Amino acid sequence: QVQLVESGGRLGQAGGSLRLSCAASERTFSSYAMGWFRQAPGKEREFVAAISWTGSNTSYADSVKGRFTISRDNAKNTVTLRMNNLEPADPAVYYCARGRGLYHNPDATDYRYWGQGTQVTVSS
């Protein structure tokens, strides 16, 4: 199995910023799209952001557009999520996922491998 491990700051302040990172143990990492999803207590898992195999194209949920930024470094097999202007709706377990193909999309079913998730908390 492909292993995805999330890391980064887990506690942020309302209006502040956090950065999450995902490391993948896969030789062909650069051949697949990557995405971030999140799940808040009592809610279904939702799409956050995705990036194509080359990193040239990105996609964001409306709720985070303009605040979050996804990027990748194929040489290091990593993908990051920069979270700015944190809001009350942002606290959740965030999951890193590897797609089944080259291009980004918001459907969880199009992602083959998932990290174990990391809890993000926002203080106010």
C-alpha cells in the first residue's frame, strides 16, 4: 500500500494560519493527482482542495477558496495545504489523499489512498 502521512501544526487561532504537509512513500508520486479532504464532528467528509500531477492546476471548495492554498513538490514526494484566515468551520480532521489519475477533482471516490488524518483545532 502507498503510505500517506500528514503532519504540521494542529492548533491555530481564528484569523490565523496553519500549514499541513503530506509525505508519500511512492516512486511514481508525480504521476497522480493529490487532494485534501476534511471531516468535522457530526458531518460528512468534504472536499477541500486538489492539485494535478504536475501541480499546474488546482481546485478548491468554495468554503476555502481564497484562503487555502495547495501545492506539491514532486522531487520530495510531498503535498502541502496552507490554511489562512482560519474560520470556525475549519476545525476538522484533515486527510491527505492520492488520486487514481492525473487530474484534480472533488470526488472522494476518485482517490485511491488515504492518510490516517490529522486533527485541526481553531481557537477563538
